[in-house]
Amino acid sequence: MVLLIKFIVLINALDRTFLDIKLIVASIAIASMVLGNFAAIWQNNTKRMLAYSSIGHTGFMFMALFVAPGQEYNALIFYMFIYVIMNMAAFLIVDEIEEQTGKQNLDEYRGLGRQFTVLMVCFVLVLVSLTGLPPTVGFTAKFLVFSTALDAYNSSGSLIILVMILLAAISTLVSLFYYFKIPLNAYLKESISSDIKIGHTAKAYLSMFLAFLLLLLLVFPSLIQQFL
């Protein structure tokens, strides 16, 4: 992303008639969001679903590359910082469940909400934040990205930026369908296996800490800017 920012700044400083950088970046953002989110819907393997959703989130990061003249890339930095925490927590929890139970697929998560009580609560918090629903820090991150893209559209009037914003909103709605398969199975469906003895490892406690960190940053989002 740093290399992309430097490249875009360089192109903007030159004669842009030979290369429409907005069209290229917006096209990559649209392709990433659409392909990543729609491909994730059809996945049953939990890790593969999260991996495809990562492609969609990359599209949101590309969308944050559009900044109005005179603005900095604060929305992109904020989004990336939050996304690292959310994604790390999600993969740690999925890996912990797989090691403890051997379950890898979404339809095998039935009843896990009663077996992994605290861990699944943390997982739901992370998933809601990944979706970008309020009141989570993930919503704050996506709001900043949308605001940045809207400012860029208002200052340029570019049609491709408007299309990108609309498809980003649709992609966010689509992500609801696959992220919420996990709590749907974990809490609303009966377990198909007997109860499993659960012993939390260091990995589980680390994921819980990351989930708590998301709550902390929701209350104090300025901590990120101060840290950076």
C-alpha cells in the first residue's frame, strides 16, 4: 500500500494523459470487492471463507487510496490497523476450534456457542466488526473509507468512483450472508456431536485479548492515531 501511494502521488505529479490511474485503481478495487465477497458466499470451509473475504477487504483498502486534494491517507492507515487485529483474531479462533474439535467447515459449527462460550462471543464480535456494523470499530473504519471516497467523488465528479462506492455498499451487504453463517450455526442449531472437553490455549487467550482490543479501540479510536 505504501508503494501504491507513492506511485499514485508520482503519477498525479506528472502528465496523466497517458495513464488514468483512477480508472486502474477503481477497477482493481471493484474487482476485489465483488469477486472476494461473492466467492466467499459459496465457501463451506471456514478458513477459505475468511481468505476470500480478505480479497474483499483489500478492495476497501484500494478504495481508501482515493483522497481529495490536500488530504492524507488516514482512513487507509486506520482501516489497515483495525483489519490486522480483526483478521488475526478471526484466524486464531478458527484455528483454535479446529485444533480442539477437528471441525473445519461452517456446517460443523453447530452448537459450538455452548461449548466455546467465551471464545464464540469473541468470534461474533470480530465477525460483526469485519462486516462493518455499528457499534464496532470495524464500522468506524469503513465509515472513514466511505467518507474519504465520497469526498474524492465530490471533488472530482468521477463516475468510476461513484460506481466503486455503490458496489462497496453492496459488497458490505453481501458479507452479512457469509459472516453470519457462523453464529447461525453456533447458536441457533443443535450440535451433531457430543459435548467436547474444552481447554483454552495461549492462542485462545490471545484471540480474546484482540477482541477486547477491538472494544477498547471502539471507545478510544484516537489511540490508533496517537500510536501511529
